[in-house]
Amino acid sequence: MLKERAELKLSRHIWIVPSLYSFAALVLAIFVIWIDISYYETVKKIVPDRLLTSTKLTQTILGALAGSLLTMTSITFSTLMVVLTTYSAQFSPRILQNFIHDRVTLRVLGVFMGGFVYSIFSLLFIREVNNDEPVISAAVGVFLALICLAFFARFLQHVANSIQVTKLINRLATEAVNSIKAMEARGTRTETCFSLPRNEPEQLMAGKTGYIQLYEEEKLVSIAHKHQCVIVLTQPVGTFVAKKTPIALLYRKKSFHEDIRNFIKIGEEKMPMQDVEFAVQKLSEITLRALAPGKNDPNTAIDGIRHIGMVLGEASVLDGKFMVFDDKLVIPQRPFETILYETFYEICYSGRDRVSVLLAVFEALQMISENNTKSIQQKVRDFGDYVKAKVEEDILNETDRRKLTERFNQL
């Protein structure tokens, strides 16, 4: 839970990582200048003469480095904008946050900004050094510049990989599976809620407008145990709520001052940490873009559908209408058949006249059903009936119908 709160905080404030790198560079600049001023004789004995430069030459080198690093930072930002435009136009606006919050991207920006901060502040502090005394500030600056070049090369490779749709699909699928694994160990999933207290519950409104991003389950359970009450949340993660939308029912015998809504995070956009459906939706949107008339890229769509099948096969373990924690906290969730429908219905509509896409959908459904529980297999077969009904029979020949029927019968 602590990790998820940190990720949510980072997603809201992407300046945190670059700021940490910049602060570290400032501390390094102060430390290096302090060594140049206070421990010059010791440094001269330890550090090779080739790494020591005069004050004037140091100022020249640091000035050149500051300008160069600022230029590289600008190029990085420009490249970032191009990638974001590509993501938004070709894939999905929902995927922008994946690249913006990517560790490599944030680290590259942080390293460049840190190098610039070091050079600027070293230039500011270098005047404190006595004239004509060699210093190591320039050598440290050159070393930081080499690190920046290495990160820039890493960033270019990362950008090249990021705009490849197959690698993007695989990365999104991995993110979704990791989210599912994290959710699997939480609470007990049931189709019916346990017996609630008979007293009249207090209804709490959201108080904010936006999407429910995160429930801090540990905090909510702790409050429920501490005050001997039962908390029933009424909206699944990912739901859009208004200020007056009921968000929780509170069964308590005595009042307390803690507001449980402080542990319900509501923001402007969905987040994938606890929202499995949103993680799968990103794959679905890439698939739909590939099926668009202007794009017409069925192979990408088929690849996306197969990965969706793999992810939903993992997500089937989360089936159930409620998550229950110690009989003190109840969180609603969307059952598997709902996620299945909302993931595939647009894909089935867009690909209803394409045999290859429909065959891929049946392949994905078979992937989900294989070695799964009887309940999930029945839900998959029921959805298979829905997909089959979507098929435009009048445009299919006998071979197409036979292959689709064979795939359907394998469910």
C-alpha cells in the first residue's frame, strides 16, 4: 500500500524526481567547492595533476558545460513532446501517463537538470577559490557531462523502443498482470456481502469530483477495528463520482472525528494500481485504433487481442462482486463478466466484418477459459454467444463460418 501511495504521489507531481537530482547536484557543487577551498593541499597530493585545472580554465569549462547541458535538456524535452504526440495520435491519450511517469524518462530529465545545476552553482561558488590555485570542480563537471551523455544515449534507445507498438503492448500487458498480482493477495472475494449491522448506516458523500484512484485498505481497516465499526464502500475503483455521489456507508455505534474519506483518493484521471479494468482498457484502445478505417492494421489488433486474452486469464482470479477485509471493510468490484464485456464489446463491433479479428477474439476467449474454473468457463461461453451474434453472416463465406463455428465450439 505504501508503494501505491508513493506511485500515486509521483504521478501527480512528476517534478519530484528531477528536483531530487537537482538538489543532489547542488549539494555536490557545494561539497566540491568546499574541498577546493579547505583541503587544497590534500587534494593536490591525491588527485592526478591532469585532473586539476586553474580557476579561469574551470570557469570556461563549467560555462561551456552549463550551456551544452541546457541544450541537451531542451532537446530531451522536444523529443519527449514528439513521443507524447505520437502516443496520443496513434495509440491512446490514456497511455501518455505511462511514458511521462516512466523511470527512464524522469531519470534522464533529472540527470540533465542536475548537471546544469552543478555547473551553474560551481560557477557561482568558484569565485571563493584563491586565484591561480588548481581545483577539481572542472574534472567533476566533465565526469557529470559523460554521465549525461550515457543517459542521453539510453534515452534515445528508450524512445525508439517506446514507439514500437508491439513492445508497447507487451509492456502494458506486463503492467496489467503486475497490477492483478498485487490485487490477488488482498481481501476475500465473494458474490454476496456478509451480514451487516442492523443499525441505520451513515451515508458519506464523495466531496470531490473525479475518478476514484485508490482505496487505502489498511488505513480503513485500522479505523474500523479501532472504533468498532463497519465500513461499506459503494463505488468500485475507477468510478467517476461527483461531490454529492454516495461513496460509503458507515455502520457505527458512536461518533469519531476521523474522516475515512481522507483515505479514499480521488483524482482527475484513472490510475492502474487498483483498477484492473483501466489497465486492460489501454490495450483495448490500442486495438481499436488499429481497427480504425484510416489505420487498418489488423495484425496489431490481433496482437493486442491476444495480450488482452492473456491478461484477462490472469484477471479471472479476481472474480467476485465484493472484496471483504476482516468483516470490517467491504469494497465493491466489477465482476469478471462485466470486465469481459466492457473490454471486448467495442472490439467486436469494430471487427464484426473481419474474420481474422473475430477468430483472434475467440482465441483470446479460449485462452481465458482454458484450465479455469467452471464459473469462469461458463461466463466465457456466454460471452462467446454474444460475439457470435455480432458476426455479420451475410458477408462471410462457408469457410469463414466453419472456422468461426469451430473456434466457438472449442470454448
